[in-house]
Amino acid sequence: MTFTIATPMLDFFLPYIQKALSSAGIDTDKPIRVEQPSDKKFGDFSTNIALLAARECKRNPRDLALEIIRYLDFPPDTISRVEVAGAGFINFYLAPLFIMRSVEQVLHDGDNYGKGSAGKGKRANVEYVSANPTGPLTIGRGRGGVLGDCIANLFETQGYEVTREYYFNDAGRQMQILGESVQLRYLEKCGKKPEFPATHYQGEYIGEIAEKIYSAHGSTLEECADLTLFRKSAENIIFDSIRKTLHRLGIRHDSFFNEHTLYSPDAAGVAPNQRVINELRQKEFIAEYDGATWFLTTKLGQEKDKVLIKSSGEPSYRLPDIAYHITKFERGFDMIVNVFGADHIDEYPDVIEALKILGYDTGRIKIAINQFVTTTIDGQTLKMSTRKGNADLLDDLIDDVGADATRLFFIMRGKDSHLNFDVELAKKQSKENPVFYLQYAHARICSLLRMALQEAGFEPATCEEHHLLRELSSPAELQLGFALLDYPDMVKTSLRLLEPQKMVEYLHSLAELFHRFYQECPILKADADICKARLFLSIATRQVLRNGFRILGVSAPESM
RNA sequence: GUGCCCGUAGCUCAAUGGAUAGAGCAUCAGCCUUCUAAGCUGAGGGUUACUGGUUCGAGUCCAGUCGGGCGCACCA
């Protein structure tokens, strides 16, 4: 009797429940949902289908549940017990053999354990960071960057071909102001005292860029009215610094999409921006008044129309945004994900509406908005988004706490929650710091295996002995094994919710279960077969930790 | 004023409409002659901001109130 362990686990139950329902002659359109009860005494898994179906069957939920379980027919050695409890829940208990066989599956699948095929042959575009090159990255941007990177990783686990994209504009008004800011600082280097407007970029980095220009050109540019050199220099230097900062966090983009390409005619001789206007006009959602061109969002129930082309003749940011998203459809992406901060909350509904009017399948678009970041230093909370000066630079934070802690802290809270980044905690090298707690579990396993090799000559390559795992039966072992079998579901859940935080929590509980197992079950001192089995269980745990760490972009140290 | 997010243990946060609301930290009490004590075990701690509603069942959904955050440009 051999069969492949079904992962994710939740899918395992569905066909059997379905069959039991039809055998029992129960006809319901209610969805069959299998969940893990919060308390183990209600089983490893449970379903509430009897509760849901009771009403339309006009039957008592408990009786219905009893009826259903009579027809449940699981393969041998999979489910050890099925019971009806509470108001009509059906609870399932996994057979120990089933759990340990799934641990064998982890060892067999290795780096591929937890991967799925739902996205096979599909392409996903994940856009994140997308900061214009007007200044170094701030901490607030970091959260979205790490969130986006993790989401991209999650899509990859399901077989999607992922393009990580960075959308930027190096031609707009902000860049003009940037150029002027640098020029003014440059003139100061030349000994002049120009007025520096409050609307311009105040950061120290502007002076540093001006300094570089000054040392390269001396004061020969003093009379230069053309901003291009100042703007271009600033752009190059700043973009370079942004990429360097992202690189430190392991964030890389495959595609840098320059907004400016939307202003130039395409193969058909029409600029994408203009095409949006033309097509929206055809749908009668465009009007000109007050010297500007408007998107008639009042026809969609909004309070005000939105400007697409300003009276100056320049497009407002909304227009290229729409055109940009059209390119994502035209480039053939099946899944389009936008990650951005709460300050852009009002940005996307107009884009979605426009795309809908133009007939695009906006169901493919997923938006992940992250709330803002505050930091706590010495118990004092500082709001980073508005803070001036160096302290809110992402680079400084990475210097302070390291890349792993930076990444993990950014995603260990739900993206809808305001994030309180406790800098002191992130630096701590102890259990209180979740980064260290997770990594320590991995390092501990590595250390254990080194010891096993040294003292017992244990070679983990002996996979024909994996069946020894079936000898394990203590609660600590079974709970750990059960957690391992849960991993593929956690990956899918994290992806569905666009919420890597779920993965962080899962890995934390996995680490905890391993530490308990380690505490309760002697490994190297056990009898040979048990020793091997426990080492296999440890190796499987290490594998899942690694796979999870890879999604989160956190390193897996071999020793600490 | 209005749109979106949040309000859960002293603190930071969990909880696909399910069963007695859970973790971690902090506090207190235990566990190293033994594979990393960077760890483990246990205890205390709650009117889920408030008021109504929907239902077999609400922290979760709906309406309203109060509090906090972010937006609400012919800036991006």
C-alpha cells in the first residue's frame, strides 16, 4: 500500500467528505471547509459541514454529522479517529503513521517541499518599492520593499514565472526640483549665497552630490543655466544608492519601468497616455473644462472628477498610471500585484475603474497596502514617515540591526497593522528577539548533525532508513511531525492573503516545537534506530525552516 | 467634513463566521554531571473601546458612537 501524501493537507480530506455526503444522500451547495481547531482536543482537523448543511436539510446538525461519518471511508493508516463533537463538528485525528510518513515526504522533496503548481505556466508581475530617485530610501519604503519581495517569493513557490518590477519616473516635476536643489547647493560650494526654497529637497545628500560635482568640475558650471547635468548626476547617484540599499536586503528587481516611455509614441504611432485618453473618450468618460482634461469619475458615483491632463498640457500622475497598468495586461501577465504604502491609498481605485471601463479583467489585479512604520528607540516611539534627518534612513537601520532583523521585523506584523519597530529588541541576541529564536533552532539542528557525524558517524544520506521515522510516537515527536506536514498549507495561505506574516508565525511555532522535542527526547543518546529516526525528524525540521527562511529572505546560519 | 486602516492581557501582536479569545515579552515559580540554558516546563493576568443588529454561533459581518493613523492637488 503506497500513496503519495497529499499536500497541502486540507485538500486531502475534501474528496472523502464529498463522497460521504453523496453516499448519505445529502445535497448541499455549502462549501466544505476543513480547518485546524484552535484546541488539539477538538482533533487535528475538523469540518463544520454538518452545521452548515443542517438548515437546508432540515435536520439536527449532530444527527447529520453522525450520518456523514458513517459513510466516511479513509484509506487505512491515515485517520485514526473520527468523532462528532459540540454542536455538530466532525473532528479528525491523524494516525501517527500518516504523520511520520509525511515527514519522509519532507525529506524526499527537500527544497521543493511546500511548492505547488497552481501558477504553472502563468506569469505574475509584482511591483514594489517604485520610489522615484529623489532621495535615499526611508524606513517606510523598506517595509513595502520587503513585503513585495516576500510576496514575489510566495508566487514563485506556486510555479508562477515572476517579474519583479520597479516603476519610476526620472522626468517629472519632482526631478526638476531635485536638479534645482543640487544646483543651489553647488552654487553655495562656489561661494554664492542663493536663496534655498522650503519646497526643495533639504536632505544632506543633496549637498554631498553637489560636492561631488564641485570636485569634478570646480566652479566652471557657475553660469550654467542648464539643469541637465545637476539632475542627471543626482539621479544616477541616488538610484545607485537605492539599489545598493535594496541589495543589502536581498531585494532585486528584474524590470525597471520608466514612466517616461508612456509619453512617447509606440509602434502604432500613438503614445500610451494618449491612447488611454482616446479610448476613455470613446466610452464617454472624458471631458474638457477649466482648461484641463478630466476623467469623469462623478459618473461612477465619486464626488469629484479627476484630472488626467493638467491645463499646462502635462499629464497628471493618474494618466500614466492607467497606461502603465495597461502595459501589464499587454505584456501578458496573469497576475498583477501592486505593493505600496498607506499614503497611496487613494491612488488605485481610479486606475481600477478606468481599466474596468476599458474592458480589462481587473480581477487579476491584487493590491497589498502596508500601514506605516514607527520605531521605538530606548522606549521612545518616533514616527518615521515624517521624521527629518538621518535616523529614518533604511541604510542606517540595516547598519544598526542587520539585514535579517530588518526583513523579519518588517513582515512579522500584519500589513494592515501599524508596525512598531523596536530597534533595541532587534539588536538583542536572545530568545526575546524572534529573529534569533528562529535562527537558533536552525543552528541548533546543524550543530546536532555535526555532533552526530562526529560521534556516531551518522550520514544523513541513508534514505532507505527513513522508514525508521515510523518508530517515533511520543507527543513531542508527533506534534513536530504534524507541524511539518502543515507547511504547504501555510505557504498557500500566506500567498492567498498576501501576508508573509503568517509564515513568520508558523516558523516561530515550528521552532518552538523543535526546541521542546529537543528538550524532551534524547537524540544521540538513544538506541541506534531511535537515534536515526530523531535525526531524520531534525533534518526534516531544518529543511522546512530553510524553505520558510528562503521565502522570507532570512539567512539560515549553521552556527551561532 | 469625508475615504481607507487600526482599537484584543501591563507591552508588542495572533485568531479562513465556529468549540473555554491565543502567543511572545514582562512578572512569579521550577529545570543544566547529559546532544548549544541563545533552550524547556508551569502560574497569574481579558466586559475583545462602546451601543445596537444579523445567526444555531460574532473579536470577526452590518449600523452608529468614541479614540488613534494615513489620505482627500491641475504633487507623485
